[in-house]
Amino acid sequence: MRSESRILAVVLTLAFAGHWILAHEQVAEPQGEPFTIVGVVDMPDRDSSTRLPLVRVELDSHFVIRVRIVRILRGTSPWAVDSTLRFLIHSPARMFGQSEIKNERFTFAFVTKPGPAPEWSCKYCVTGVEKDASE
């Protein structure tokens, strides 16, 4: 009887563990259409901070930058040319490889996550940034 109980306990433990792993397995989120823009980057001043839309573009975001869209290179951008908004990013040094970014032009590649994004996540997520050389 004891060995049957132990076998049953082991079987139930393995079954539960397998179910738990499947239930908590990370599944890749479907991605929307990518798009690429060119924007002039600046640090926002206090006066414009509340008037411009704030868009989280990276996880673990701590800094706000101001971006004026100057060109759409590929795909369909949710923002029009000549619009200005604030991007919430992790850090200028990590995103741009430099801390001095005032009035610099960069190419931003994005992917759109379908559906509404949680507050901590990004709907429009940056997948790449390069200094724009087309000027």
C-alpha cells in the first residue's frame, strides 16, 4: 500500500509539474507590421512636457525624449510627419550610444504589438535605432 501511495504521489506531482510548465510557458506575442521613421531628437523642456503625447517605446523606461517626426521610411506610422511627441525610453546612452542627443536625427525601427498594451509595456516598441545619415 505504501509503494502504491508513493507511486501515486510521484505521478500526481509529475502531472501537476507538467501542467504548470505548459500553463506558464512563455509564448511569443504576435507582432504587427513594422515601420521605420526618421526623427529629430531633443530633451523636452518643462513647458512642453504635458502638452505632447507620451509614448512608451521601451520596457523599464526612465527618461523622456522629445522627437519630431521628419520622414516615414517604411510601413505605416501611427504618427504623421511634422508631429512632435515624447518617447519614454530606458536611457539615452543605451538607446543612442551617446548621452548628447540634442537636435540629432535618428532612424527608429518599430514593431506594433496588437491589442492594447499594459501600462508597463509598449504598444509601439523600438527594435533598432541608428544615426540618420540621409540629411
